[in-house]
Amino acid sequence: MISKCANPQCAKTLMRLDGGRFFGFHTKNQQAKHKRIENFWLCANCAKNYTLRMVEGEVTLRQREHRKTA
């Protein structure tokens, strides 16, 4: 169960399902060799500036690229 923001620098805990951004990544259980979905959450504050990506089997926190509007 997700209980805190996936940003290690943030201590925000998940209290309600109305804020932030949820992520689900396919992970492989090495012992059983079954795929499953592991869920992560970024609080609303962190989701403004960060996103999560799966890189070489590891979920990593990445700075979001903000697009400039003309």
C-alpha cells in the first residue's frame, strides 16, 4: 500500500485520494518470475516539478520538463 510521497526528500503522507499523481509500473518478481504492477504516488507539490520513470528496472524521480507556451 502507498503511504508516502515517492520523493525521498518529501515527508507528505497519503491521506486522501484527491491530490497528487499516481503511477503504476510493471515489475518482475525475481523469485517467481511473474510480472506485477507496483504503485507509487507523488504529492501535489512534488508532482508539479517531478515525475517518475522506470529506468533499467528501477523507478527513478526525474525533474519535469515544463513546456513554454508561445
